[in-house]
Amino acid sequence: MSAPALLPLAGRRLPALNLGASSFPHHRATLRLSEKFILLLILSAFITLCFGAFFFLPDSSKHKRFDLGLEDVLIPHVDASKGGKHLGGFLIHGQGHDEHRHREEEERLRNKIRADHEKALEEAKEKLKKSRDEIQAEIQTEKNKVVQELKKKDSKPLPPVPLPNLIGINSGEPADPDIREKRNKIKEMMKHAWDNYRQYGWGHNELKPIARKGHSTNIFGNSQMGATIVDALDTLYIMGLHDEFREGQEWIDKNLDFSVNSEVSVFEVNIRFIGGLLAAYYLSGQEVFKIKAVQLAGKLLPAFNTPTGIPWAMVNLKSGVGRNWGWASAGSSILAEFGTLHMEFVHLSYLTGDPVYYNKVMHIRKLLQKMDRPNGLYPNYLNPRTGRWGQHHTSVGGLGDSFYEYLLKAWLMSDKTDTEARKMYDDAIEAIEKHLIRKSNGGLTFIGEWKNGHLERKMGHLTCFAGGMFALGADGSRDDKAGHYLQLGAEIAHTCHESYDRTTLKLGPEAFKFDGGVEAVAVRQNEKYYILRPEVIETYWYMWRFTHDPKYRQWGWEATQAIDKYCRVSGGFSGVKDVYSSSPTYDDVQQSFFLAETLKVVWSFFFFSQLSGPRYLYLLFSNDDLLPLDNWVFNTEAHPLPVLHLANTTLSGNPAYR
């Protein structure tokens, strides 16, 4: 049997399988409400009758049934005194019991059960007299009451907290007219993507720009959660598109509802929704974003209810039931998913004063620290039931990538006080450099994948983020190796640029080989696509920030032009299926991360100087005073979160909690 086809997604590749609630017809998922209600009433009456009959058994039978000697263990209000045991107000069989009082108590219980039974039967008869429409109306009324009560409970005000020192939210126009022109072009591309989503896919998770309708994947379940709206908010804000930002805010306030029967990816919802909402809150100060982020976080917490505390990959937002992807090794959770929660969850504890979020991610870290790692490498799969590694497959690309990124950024976000995270990052990078990083015959540095003791000489587009990570982590590296890691980042950037430059469209493939005479080129047809990914441009941006070598800014602009030329369609932007074809076909998907990440990267080339994360295209062409490194860190979906200047990041910003 062939392996399931993989669906490329932001942050990793997941199979294109929809095994969630949407896989089953709605009429199969639930009984008709009226029939279910009547059946429950009849069943309730029957159980009540059977339970009542129990009390009409002969006294000796009943006494023997209760006299098990376990009451003090199983029933907390049992009290032993003076030769007998006392249960709930009447005495159990034993020497010195008051028989008359005991029988009176039994008679009272019998009468109560008879009354309850008769009441249940009368209610069932009354229900049966009503029409189907009347019963459905009553049920809907009760459901609405419950929903309103839950909304009131969820919308309770959060404790006030002092905001971190927010520097560099706004910035002026660049003085260089060429830079200003490039930045305006990127802003126009953002407007084109947003306006078409607004017209054809509003409220849906993503857009099909050619079919001009909404689009979604199984990572968002079967609900219209407006992923593109949430993902794009901070990009709109920093680009000064404030009317569009207000449109998104209004939709979120009125329509974003997490009490839906929908199974979602914990990882994707965390980085896109919680990360996006928190960033929008910090940038704009609008409370609605913080409230929605906390509501959603509460819906994700049941995913951590596993024997080890390693969360399930997916969770139903309504029922709280979790599970893992069917294709993952032996039912395992994925390193890049459960390892990419730290930044958002630390901020949730900071804003709410509730340590539960911080404790969840720190428990994951402590567990990983105790485990043996083959050759010092972290395998991509961990079984949440047994706490054991699954298949020994290690990758800095899909399935592993953002775990390493978040170790480094946990240290940065803590104002460099989380030395535990920094040590884990340094140890991991040393093992990666020893076992996974090689030079090709043509002199290209690449990062392969470790599979069951062998190195696969293949590198994914997702892996290209590592060049920027090495540069970002150079300062503070052990043994004074800052120069070494900056050079390593430059070599990875060069390799990834070659993967773009060796295609017809000047856009990079999903994966490329280094076997024999084939270098930085995709071999398989199913690896030749480009889906508007940001990782290569992200690395260009980091290298520009730390070296100011103009070639990186030029490479970023070339990628921008290629995207605009080959991925732009009248209804938005689409991925292409073959970057080696002069007349490529489209995949007809405008990914939400294109607005959240890719366009931000190029903008950043023309704006910034000191950043700790990828705002990418827009930021590439921005001044150095926008979102400076000492004050901001970007999550793996390019959502900016402020550095917490606290001596101990376990402490909330809430004075009462501190």
C-alpha cells in the first residue's frame, strides 16, 4: 500500500487526509433531536423504575449488599462510631441499630422514588402529546440558553496587566525613493490578496483565487474560522492598512466562535490563531483580541490530557476529545507540533495570571530533557501514551523545524534569562551540525535528514529557515562561535538561493536533492511545487539584518518579482505545481500564511534593523526602527510578540499573581 499523499502546510507537511468530524455526513453524526429526546426520557424512566425496585428487596438482602466494609474508602461521608457505621443519616446493619428508625428511613426513600418515577412518567406523557416542531423548538431554546451562559462565562474580564514596553510599532517612510517604490509594490500585493479574499472568501479559512470561493483544509476542521483574517491582522496593521484591519476586527468580534463541533490541529491553531490574536492585541491594544485568544486557549487545553502530558495533534473544540494523525509513527505526536507552543503559552500566562499555560509547556520541556536522544538528535515522533520515541527520523525541516526555532526564541523572549532553553538549543545544534550538515560535491552546504541511522541527502524548502535561525542564534552561542554560525547561516542562504535560481520560474521547489550530479534540484514531480512559502526569504532577511550585504536584499526582491509574475491571478495569489515549467499550472490556493508571513518578509527588507523574527517581504524593505530586536520576537507564523523583561518568566505581568 502506498503512503498517503502529503499536503504541504505552513511549518510542516501533513497528509491530505480529512479524518475529522467533517468526514461523516451530518445526519449520521447526530440523531434527530426530537427522537433522541423521547428515547432519553423513556430510558430515564426505566432506569428510575429499576433503581426503585432495588429498595423493595427483602431487608436481609439489602443489608448484605451494603455491608461490604468499604464505605469509609469509597464514600467519604461514612463515619464509624460506637460499634456501627453511619451512612448519609441512617445506620447500616450492625449491633445496636435502631430498627424502627431504619424502617422509617426506608419508607421515606421508597415514597421519594415513587414520586420521582410518577413525575418522570407524567413529563414523558406531556412531551409525547406535543408535535415534533414544538419539541424541536423547546430543545433549541434550551441550547440557546446554554450557549448564552457559556458566552457570559467566557467573556468575563481578564485581570489588568502592565503591558511590556512596546517600541517600534510605527515607523516613517524610507527616504530612498527606490526603497519606497519597492515597499509600495509589496503593499499593493497585500491589498490584492486581501481584497480578493474579502470579496470571494470572507469568513472562510482561505481562498481559492481561480475558482473565486472559500477554501479550507482538515487542519481547521469543518468550520469557517476566518484563518486568513486572523493571520493577516498584524500585517495589515504594520503596513498602515487600518480600514482593512478594522474590517477584520469587526468580523472577529461578531463571528469568531470557538464553541463549534470541529476537530482542529492544535499546532496550526496555536501559531495562526492564538499567535495572530496576541500580536493584534499587542499592536493595537484592542481587548477583543486578548479575550478571543484566551477563550481559544481554553479549548486547546484538553489536548494535554494524555498519560505523559504530551498533547494530541488534534482536538475537538466542543467535546475536548483529542487524537493523533493516523499516518504518524505508531500513533505518535510530532516534535514540531508539541514543541511549538512555548511562546504563545508563556504570553497567555503573562496576560491572564494563570500559570496553567506555562506549566503545560514547561512539563513538555522537562520530559524531553529526561529522555535519551540517539546521537544527541531529537526524533520527530514521540508517543504520548508511552513517552517513547517513535520512528528514529530527525529533520530540521518538516516535522522538526520550529521545535529548534522555539528553543532559541524562548531564550530571546525571556530577555535572554531562560538559559535552560538556550542550552537545549546549543546542544541540539551541535548534534545537527555533526550528523546532518554536509557539503555537496559542488560545494553547497545542505542539511539532510537522519532516517534509521542513515543520512538522506535531501533538503526541504521548510529547512531553509535554518539559515536565518543560525544567524539569529549566533550572538550568545557557546565557545565564542558567533562568527562560525553566522557563516553557516550564509552558506545555507546561498544553497537555498541556488534552489531558486536553478528553476525556470526562479521560485524554489518543495524539496531538492544532492545526489551524484544533481544538486539543489527537485527530482520527483511531487516535489516541484511552490505554495507561496516564506522560509527562503526569511533567511535572506535575517542575513540582511546581521550583515547588511546588499545581495540578500536583491535576492528578496527577485523572489518578490517572481511571485508577482507567476503566482498572481486576477482573484489573488496561487501556488504553482511545477517551478521548472515555463507554463505552470496553479494549485488554486491562497494560503493564509502568504499574508501572515511571505509578504511581511519582503516588506521587512525595506524597513528594519533589529528583529527577532520573520516579517519578511515587507520588513525587508523597511527602516531599522520598526519592531527592534531587543523588544520583539516573532512566532513561527511571523506574529510579533514582545520580549518579557522579567527576571523569571514564570511570573505573570498581573501584580496580584506576582
